[in-house]
Amino acid sequence: METTTTTAPVTTTEAVTTTTIAPAVVIETFVSEYAAAIGAGDVEFLFDTIHPAVINRYGEEACRRIIRDEFLLITDYRMVGDVDGPDSEQFDGVTIDVYRVPVAFGFQGREFESQAAFAFDAGAVRWFTDCE
């Protein structure tokens, strides 16, 4: 009598460790990079990190113009509070999870405080502005 035994193949897997960085930390890091880009006059970084919805609304040329004519004149851009959010907001009919950050900066010899808006797009932080 012949006996046949079937056994399932043995597979091994390696443990995978993933680290998730809190969105607030990622945004704080981005704000530092954004401030450095303003200080360095890096139009390409600033343009490349505008949220695509902003460029869709105003167009590439209008957004480049506002960066050159206004954002490059900003001095001492910095966070002055904690990241808040996300809050779901409508932007041209699209719902976007937006984070708000209290910021301060100099512009044409005066000091200002404002709320900056950021969101994630394809895993990267992007910023919002009016390009008018």
C-alpha cells in the first residue's frame, strides 16, 4: 500500500516596522522649509509646493507672479502657535482636509500675524494662497 502525504509549503515573512509621523510634525517641518525658500528667493520651491487646486483656480502665471511680487518680500516667516486641524473645507467644489497654522512675518517694514493653510496632496504638504 502506497501512502501519499501532502504538506503546505512553509513560508516565512520578515517583520516590517513602519513609522508614521504625525501630520503636525510634517507640517512644522514644511513651514521651516517654506520659510527658508522665501529667504533664499526660491521661486521654484514655492511654486512647486502650492496646492494644485490653487494653480487650477488662478493659473500658473498668476501664482508665479504673486510669489515674485509679494512672497519674496516677506521676512522672518515663522510659526507662532500650534498646527490645528484638519478641517474639511470646500475649494472649488473639492473637499480638502486643511490644517491651519498661526504665523508671523515681516512685509515692507511692518509685522503681521496671520493663519496659513496647508494640506496634504499625494503625501506631500502643499500651501494655499490667493494668486490675485
